[in-house]
Amino acid sequence: MSRFCDETYLTIGKNIKKYRLSLNISQEKLSEILNVNSKFIGHVERFERYISLKKLIEIAEFFKVPVKNFFEEN
């Protein structure tokens, strides 16, 4: 993948972590809520796995924020 694409996924992971920590939810708990493998959120936050748009939309809906927020640098 391109450097731009990698940076985008890195930003998404950082933002998922930011929102998760703002609600004081563990990676395991968020994984359970989203019905994914218990290590999935950690992998996404550390950019060890790519996240699908469908799953990102589910995360945005859970946090009640627009999907675009996950693409924005802090």
C-alpha cells in the first residue's frame, strides 16, 4: 500500500483509541461489543490489521460520531 494509505490507517487506529479511552472502555470490551476477535481492536489501534469500512461505520455508530472523525489528525 502507499504511504498515504498507511498514514490513513494509522490515523484511524489512533482515533479509535482516543474515543475508546474517552469512554474508559477496554480493547477487549469494545471487541465484545462489536462482535469481533478479542484482539481485533488492539491490532487496528497499532496498525497491525486493516479495518473495513463496514466495521469503521459500526465503531462510529457506537461512539455516536461521524465516520469522517476517524480520518482527521488530532
